[in-house]
Amino acid sequence: LSAHYQKEIDLPAETSCGHRYSLMINAGLAIDPEHSNKNSCDGVGLYRTEFPFIIRNQFPTEQEQVDLYRVMLEAYPDKPVVMRTLDVGGDKPLPYFAIVEENPFLGWRGIRLTLDHPEIFLVQIRAMLKANMNTGNLHILLPMISELPEVDESLRLIKQACFEVGDELGTALQRPKVGVMIEVPSIMYQLNELASRVDFCSVGTNDLTQYLLAVDRNNPRVASLYDAMHPSVLRALHQMGQQVQALQFPTSICGELAGEPAGVLLLAAMGFDSFSMNSSQLAKIKWLIRRVEREELQSVLMDALQCDSPKAVRVRVHRFLEQKS
Ligand code: PEP
Ligand code: MG
């Protein structure tokens, strides 16, 4: 079956009615299969920089980070590479940086931690900027933003890093594009203010689902309640899709929902047109997009939004998917 999908991997992600989608990949470790799809995707929509931090036994130095990031940026010289600043805490502990908390998912994670330790943030941004000198394709993404002052403080530090690196290399640096992860529900209600501060946003449906439903995404006891197909999650995403379109705020979806056939179809119907996924999903999602029309997706979405349960949503979307395969 995968050979079947693979046949169209180099064709554009375009619906039968001619709408073109951008499909990107999520990456972690630089040396791995994600690179096999290098030419058939539109770039890296999410590079989770925490992985190289997690596998070491101390913080990587600025130069070590420069080397790592350069490999990534140079693998896609003509395409955007969205690098997310360190998102540790929650379910991602660092072996050499103890965090002891009652509620890690509501605690010190992502941008909260790095803004409290600007030296960690600045070293990482400086490394990204240096790695970007030849290619210029770096985009910076901020994880776990829950309020605007975090955005302002991050932008201030990024500006400072640009100035420092520019000074060190003897050349004026332009600030790369900066974006915010939409994964904490509060920030969904400040898209307007975000759009005037940053260049793009990226929706993290994994955490957004966890925080909207108050369900720990890793707790097996409540796993059956964790479902991005919950009609309320879909309504929240739908509303967001309409708002970002009205604001012309460039948005992509990088949570797992974008790499799921049923998920990507609903997201496409909501008006999102850029999706980032594990590279193993790329061929299948592209194949699927090439077989649908936007109008038929609309009616699937309208039905899904009226469903009473995640299960009912799945039944509805799978009925549609079966016709396509
Ligand atoms: C998300 O939360 O949806 C996301 C893409 O980030 P992570 O899974 O790394 O938390
Ligand atoms: Mg997340």
C-alpha cells in the first residue's frame, strides 16, 4: 500500500479542483529518514530542537548548536525551516536540569522556562542565526506562548541576539521570520494582537487538545478522552481557521492531526492550507489531497461540527474516506 502512495510523492499536493496545499515535515534528529522526503515536501514546518538537548548529558554549546542547526538549514537551502526554541518541561525532562513539579504540564515548560533563563534562549537564538548565515531560510517558532508579554520579551531577546551576532560577524543581521505556536487555549483569543507582532503562527493540535479537554496526553487512564476529533476542538480550530484567513495571518498546523487522513481533510475544509507532519505520513496525505475536491470537504466538515462525540465524527469522516480509497 505504501508503494501505492509513494508513486505520487513527487507530484504537487493539489486537489482535483486545483487548490494547492503546502505539506511540510516535522523533524527531530538531523540524521534520520525525514531527509528521504527532502525533495517532495515544501520544507520543515517544525524542527523540535529539544531532541539534541535531551540525548546529551549537558547543554550543547553554542558552537555545537550552530553545527546541528546548519545541517538542518543546509539540507533545505531553498525551503523554509521552522526551528522551534527549546520546548522542555512537561513530558520532556532534561537529564541534567532538574524540574520537580506537581503539575508539569501546567508548569515550567517551553518559553516559560527559557524566558526565566534568557542565557539558554540567547545562546540558542545566536546559534540559529549563525547557522543561517549562508542559507537565510531560518524561521523561529516560540512554544507554549500563553500571553502577549512572552511574545514581546522573546522578540526583544531575538533582536538582542541579532545585534550581538551581527556585531561579532561584522555585518548587520536582519531578524528572521518569527512565529508563535498556538497550543495554549488563551492565545487563540489574541490572534489579532499576535498577527501584528509576529510573522506567522503554527497550531500545535497535540497540546491544544490536551489543554482544551483537560486530558493529560500521556496518561493511559484517560487516553480514551484525549481526542482531537472532539467536536469542541474542531469548533475551536474552525473558528481559528476563519480568523487567520480574515487576518491574512500565515498559519500552518504542525500537531499530529495534520498527519492523520481524517484530520487533514477537516483542517483543509476549515481553510488551513499548510500542514506539517511526520515524514512517514507525507506520501499518504499527498495522495489523499490529490483525490478530493474542496466542496465535498465542506459538507464533511459541516456534518462533523454537528456531531455529538469524537466517535461520531470519525464515523462520518471515515465514510467519506472509504469512498476515496
Ligand atoms: C503540539 O503540541 O501539537 C506540537 C506540535 O508540539 P509537541 O508535540 O512537540 O508538544
Ligand atoms: Mg506542543
